[in-house]
Amino acid sequence: MKEISVSELQLNPMTMIAKDWMLVTAGNAQRGFNTMTASWGHLGSIWGHGGGLPTAVVYLRPQRYTKEFVDREELFTITVFPEEYRKALGYLGSHSGRDGDKVAESGLTPVFEGEYTYFAEAKLTLVCRKLYRAPIVPEGFLDQSIIDAYYPQRDFHDMYIGEIIKVLVQD
């Protein structure tokens, strides 16, 4: 993979996140890592001057094993894959790393780069430094029907805002 500037990114975040899905990964070779499939998130900018910091927002439910790794680590990655890896992403989204080596079962190849992990098969990797975490709370919903539709068990996500510090793309 080669590194590019965040300003060189050419993508549609609506299809990248909601349609194509992505992996959220935290950890490294020394302390261990875990990953999960996600289809909720945001890309944009916030804080800072001259346009703000480039950021990615991910949402993790409290019961997700990956959340323990994201909470522990300073960095997390978001990886996006070509369509041919859809089955692997489906597997990673429906199995827990608590129960075994789901990454090995998926057939994807982890790449350990210092304090973070990404996957060799990815077409895009965003390396993010955690800036902010906050729980989504019931009192914040202006449309209460969202709670019943998406949180019937009241297992509200935590929101993580990460500064995009590195962008990697396939050569």
C-alpha cells in the first residue's frame, strides 16, 4: 500500500460506509488485536482552524469485543475492501473474536504496523488517533422512534471521533 494525503481521497462516504461496509480494528501484534464489520460511521472535519481536523467517526455497541481494544488503544483503523471480500466482512461481522481466531477463518491477512493493524487486501486504510468518545444516550433522541427501531435492547453505541493521521491505498 502507498500513503497519500487525506486531501487526495476520492470517495463517496455514503456508499463506502453504508453499502460497502468497513472493518474497525484496534490493537497490534504485541498486545493483540480485534476487528469488526461496521456500516455506520461518518467522515468529515471538526475542530482546528483552516477547515478543521480530518476525522472519522465510528459507533461501537458495548457488547462488541472490538470495543475493548478501541478503548484500550490510542489508534484504530478503518479498512475498506473490494467487493470480492464481502463474504469475509460478513463473517467478521457475525462472529466474535472472543470465540476464536475469526480473522484467520475469514482468510484476510493482518498487517501489523507499529501500534496499529490493517489488512493487506484492503483498498483503503484510514489510521485514526482517538480524540473523543461519548455514549449515545436516550435523552439525545429527538425522534424517539429510532430507539425502538435500532435499540430495542437499549444497548446504545459509544461514538468515537478519530483524527485521520494516515491514509493508505492500494498501489
